[in-house]
Amino acid sequence: MVRIDRDQAIARKTDKARWSDPTALEAAWDARARIAANFIPAGTRVLDLGCGKMSLRNFLPFGSSYQGCDLVARDGQTIVCDFNKGEFPTEAAAKADVISLLGVLEYVTDVETFFTHLRSTGRDVILSYCATDLSGTLDRASLGWLNSFSFVDLAELFDRHGLAIECTQLVDTIQILMRLTPIERRASINPRSVAVISYNDVGNFGDRLGYHMINTLLPSDATVHHLTFQTLARAHDSYDMVVLGIGNSIYQPIITDALLDVMMRGKARVGIFGTQYREVLPRASIDRVVDRLDMWFARYEDDVLMYGRGRSNVTHLGDWLIDQFPLSMPTDDGQLNIGDEIWQDLPLDRTIQQIQRFKKVFSTRLHPLLCALTSAETVAYTEQPAAGIASGKFRSMLIDIFGRTYPENEFFAVDREAVARYKLRVHGNIAKVGAQIEAILRNVAVAPAP
């Protein structure tokens, strides 16, 4: 058995005689190396400081490369460094992707200098340590350990040197494995709460698509609370932002005091919707909504002209769902008839593929017709009436795309160039919407709730 010189540990001196004896390298340390390998991606170039038996090399994932470094040479390629003399393999570290440090930190005397070297590499570090919180009453000097850090001490050490703990795992009852990442490479997380009010409980084609579209425009760190016009009572007391609509249309019956109350719970308020059944939609009613919005991204030019004229918080977005439909060439000469059923049992991608197969499409639903415009040769539609009043959505959409409308129930040839121009214009508008939402949220991040 290798003798550990306790006096040298107390004097904080490197025990080179111990580490020069191969029998000092314990087989039990292999388990720690096996766990550490779980923190390493395939293809990684690993620099193993204090490599010992070089056990880590045996557990690395496919495609990884390995370079050992230790106080004494372990093979012909080992880089020899005495960390307690301030030595460090700087060139090798620059070529590495990850630096491992397994069972080594306990034997370093000048930890600050050592971490200055580590920090300068800009690399992730996989490190194990037996913290005093876990080692309890162990005589650390009798084990040859030259320092004594608690978890708090470690956290402060890492923070001083610009490193953050990315993930951890216990190795056994007294030691923990940690992956450290340079703080400037870590994404800043600033969670924002966003409520989205829509018809997402209806299950129709357009609302199913819109549910996913809105999520792609919100910041990645946003916590999203989806509400419907039937579940407004579930709203939280406050949000950073409330979004009204996911590209759908609103109309008179849903503009209620309850809706306006939930909208006002947001520090910021954005609308992404069009209007329908305008003949029974009083100007005063829609004004109550638009007056409360920081920005209304209106679906149709009709919406802007009728309800947004002269307002600085209204802009024409277009029907953003067209961004979900690639320009495609149909293969089926038959006629596809789309009704209210619109295949709710099919996944969205399969529904789009099914619509785009046909050269001739008739639809009583708005967004299936929009999808068909990106592929079909001829299309026809029927408006959606309520109490004898047409919704007006088809007319608005056709004027936006083609500059004119077409009679109901009559097939017309699709102008593919007009569709492509519209699609390009809307795609550009969508990118701007995402940037504007981010800017609005950034501006209200420190604002008090209304």
C-alpha cells in the first residue's frame, strides 16, 4: 500500500513520490471516469488534467480524442506539468474542446492561479471534488488533500473566475461531478410571462396552425399561458404581455368586459387578428380593443382601412398562416371538396399535403383555401354566413392576394405569381413581428403591472 505523507499535505506540498508510484492509482476511480464520460459529446477533443491511469480515455464516446497531462508521464504522449509550480498545458488546452479534472483539485495548492489558467482557455471544464459538506469529519490531510472547500466556497471560486455550474451528478457519498461553462457563453435567461387568447380549443385547421405559429414568434424564454375566449377566468393576475389572437378573426360577441379585463393584466398588449361580420361590428366596440393595444398586426388591408386608419399602433401583417404552406405542384387531376369537417383527425402536415395534391379545390373554410392557393390550378369558395351576413373573410383575403375578389361558387384560375409575391411579403412581415414583440417585451421588462 502506498504511504500518504500527511505532513507534506499539512505543509501544502506536492507529494511527487506518491504520484510516481503506479500502485497509488486506485481502480475505484474508474467509476468516476465512467460517469464523467456521460458529460462529453461525441467527437470531443478532451484534455485530461491529472490523468492518472487515463481511465477516462476508455469511456469516451465515439469519435472523441484524448490528451493526458499529469505530474509524471503516464505514457509517451503525456504532457508533464506541476500545477503547484504554476505550470499549465496552455497549447494543448487551446486545441481541446473540454478539459477534465477528475480527483485533482483537492491536490492543488494555488487554486486561484490554477483557475486563472482554466478560465483563460474559454473551455468547458468537467471537474470532481470532495466538498467539506460531504466529507464531514474525514481527516483531509491524511488523504493528501491540500485544500478544503465547501459548496459555497466552490461557487464563489467559480464565479470569481467567470465559470458557471451547468450540471452536476454525485459520484458517491463524498464527491460530486460538475460541468462548468464560461459565463459569457451561457445564454442569458430572462423569463417573461405571456398570455395568448385565441380559439385554440375549437380545433379547426387555421387555429391549430396559429397555435404553433405564435409560439415561434415569442421569445424562447417566454412562459406561455394559452387561454381561450371560454377560459378567461383562468387568467393569472398579471403578465408581461397579453397577445390577442393567433391570426384568427374576432367579432362582436367575443368582445366582452371579461376579455378587456384580461388584456389589461398585461404590461404590454399585442393583437394578431382580423375582423369578420363587420356589418354587425360597431366601430366603438373594436375601438375598445384597439385602444388598449400597443400594436395591432392586422390580418387584412380591409381591417386597417376600416378600423386602423390614422392609428400609429396598427400595421398590415397579412394572413401569416400562408408561411406554413410551401409553393407546390399538384399531382391529382380530381376535385377536392373541403367542408367544415376538414380532417381534424389528421396531423397538420398530412392535411397540408392532402390539400396540395389536388389541381382543383373547392372550400367552405378559409385557411384550407389559402393552403390550396399555393398549389392548385383552380379554386372556388363559399363564404361563411351567420344570420344572413357573410363573414367577409374570403373577400378580404382574395383582395389582399390578387388585388380583387371573385364570385362565390365559381372556379377561377390561380395567379401563382401573385401568390408568391404575397407569400414573400407576409414572410418579411412575420420576421418584423417577432422583432417588435421582443422589443416591446424588453421595454416593459422593468415596468410595473398596470
